[in-house]
Amino acid sequence: MNLSPDPVFSQDGANWQPHAEAAGPFRGLHGGAVSGLTVAVMEEKARAEGWGIPLTASVFILRPAPLEPLQTKVEILRVGGRIAMLEGLLFAGDKLIAKATGAFVKPIDTPEVARVAAPATPVDPSSLPVWQQRTRDRTTFFDVLDIRDDGNGIKWGRMKRPMMPFDAPFASLFALADNGTPYWLSGTEFWPPPWGFPNIDITVHVSRAPVGSWVGVEPSSDWRAEGMGLTDAKLHDEQGILGRGCQTVVLTPR
């Protein structure tokens, strides 16, 4: 597979221009694109300041993001000896689209912890079969993802194009973890689903920096008859267990 160097979001002065592949299955941009952009600007700020590795971030998606120029802002909440906490804001003109918080931690050497740390279990998903997803009549964020199915509940994905014009592995992790709900639904009787299932947030926790371009999402969902629920996913990378991603899901009539 040939990977394109062109990012999903290109920068034009103070604006971020989403390409067609940033679109979602519902109105506006895909949640993975929205959360990815909002997290990426915090990630870039922390890297420039030497504030450490991103270990957790939460994004609230306040309203659909239009396929038009967007603006971002990063606020510093706190910078301590090892921990920095930032806030990322995403705007379309004067409308606030998404709000994120993230924590970055400087590593230290604690070799004795190696005795209880999860062992590395290297994997190469590139030989797995391509996930046969539903055919769409327009370009969406799924067109920029290479998704493989291991047949045992884990969908492995990597981006065919980078999220940003700079390195943003934590943002790419959000972009892939955001698909936990459709991954889970595809293994149930509700595929294709009779309702929309937008997530109003996404939170990712990891124990270390991700390794490699592949991210494995092993989802489960707890949905309720009141039209709401939670999607929770174990996250893997090319070296083993990485963390978890959770999303609050609101079911909507088609």
C-alpha cells in the first residue's frame, strides 16, 4: 500500500483546511478527524516545549464541524516538574466546535518496574484481510484509513495519509480509536444500523508512547433502550497492549 504524504488537514495561516477525507458518516466532519486535530495542536505544543509524552486526553465534541477552514487555540492549564496539562479549543469562525484537555508526562528511569510491566508481544497486522466495510456513495474519513480484521474482535488500522503536516502519533491514535462503535456494530445483528450513533466525546488513556503506525481497537459496548450508551475499547499497538478508549454514544433516528 502506498502511503500519501499529504495530510488530512493542511495549514493556511491561522486556518486549518480539512480535505474531503475528513468528512464523517453523519453531518459534518468525522469525530476522529475533529478529535485528532484538537489533540494534535496540544501534542505539537507539548513537543515544542519539551513537556513529555501524552498519556491521556479527553475531547468533547460540542457541535458538528463543517468542511471549511477551522481555527485552534492551546491554553496552558498547568506546568509542573514532570506533568503539563493543556487545553485545546477548536473553532469554526466564532463557534466553538470541540474542547479538549490533555496531560503530558516526562519519563524517568524506574528499571525495577520492568518486572511487573506488560511484556511486549510484537505483531504485524499488514498481512491480515482488509475489513469489508459498508460501501459509501461519498468520500469520508474511512477512505484515509487502512483497516484490517483479525477475525477475533480486533480491528487494526493505520492512516494512509498523516493527520497533520507534522508528526502527531497521539492524534492519530484518537483518529483510529474513534471507530470503536462501528467496529463493534459490524459484529452484531444491527449492521448496518437503523439509527445514527454519534459519540459526543472520546477519552484515551495510554501507559506509554505508541509504537509503529498500526493501532488495534478491541471494542465492546453497553447500550441502553433509552437511546444512549458507552463504547469501551482496549487499544493495542505493534508492541502489545497500549491503553483504553471510551466514548459516550447517543443513538439518533435515521
